[in-house]
Amino acid sequence: MSSGGTIEIRGELWDHLGRAILAITTCGRVSKRGEAVMLRGCARQARDRFPGLAQRFGALILSGGNHVYDMGDGMVSFPVEDDPFGIAEPRLIEQSCRELVSLANQKGWKRIVVPRPGCGGGGLEWAQVRPILERHFDERFLVISAR
């Protein structure tokens, strides 16, 4: 399915690991131990799959703020909120779109899979988020939702 510049697919995010860059929706909170707070959704799954990821990502947030980062292992952060207990923020999703497109251009990435940002635990509706993505994403970006 496609609407504008957004290509939507169904399936599991992790099925694309190694075949595409995976965007992991994240928040900007860091624990007292210096680890990124990755409590739910694909952030928690990434934390559990990749030991040391929360520490590496926490260091990036502490040094550069809540932004899109190449986290290694074929993943990038995609901030949707500052606080893990708050509602996702459309302005932050917009910023993350711009930063992800810029990073994809810089790295020459041809395929990036993004879950519907802010639409799970973040509390936003897809109808609110889709227009933001459509303004920025091109055919390299696939927006995945559960089967």
C-alpha cells in the first residue's frame, strides 16, 4: 500500500534485520546508570536482543541530546517522545523524520523500515502521524505495522 511518499507494509519489524536499516522508536530519558530508558515496544525488544545497546544509546543521548543516531547492528534511533511515560510528540516525530532522511542520504541507505512512530505506547493515532511521514519519506522508507 502506498499513500504519497509513504509505503506501508505489514509484518514483523525484526524480520527485516540484516536486509534493511531498522528505525527503533525511542525516548530521550537516560537512567542514573547511564542507560537509555527503553521500556516498551521495539525499543524494549532491541534492548533485550542487543546487550549493551541501552548503555551505548544512553551515551549518545547524554553527549548529543534526543536525536536520530546510528546505533550500530543495522538500527537507528527514532525519537518520538522525551519522557517514556508521556504521549509521543508530533514535533519530535517531524524532527526525527528530517534527521533520519539526512542520515540515510549521508550513509547511502537504500531501505529503512520504520514502525508507525508514536502509535503504539506513544498514544497517537496513525491518522495524526501519517501526514508527517508523507512530508519527508520517499520510496526508501517502509512503514511497518503488525500483521
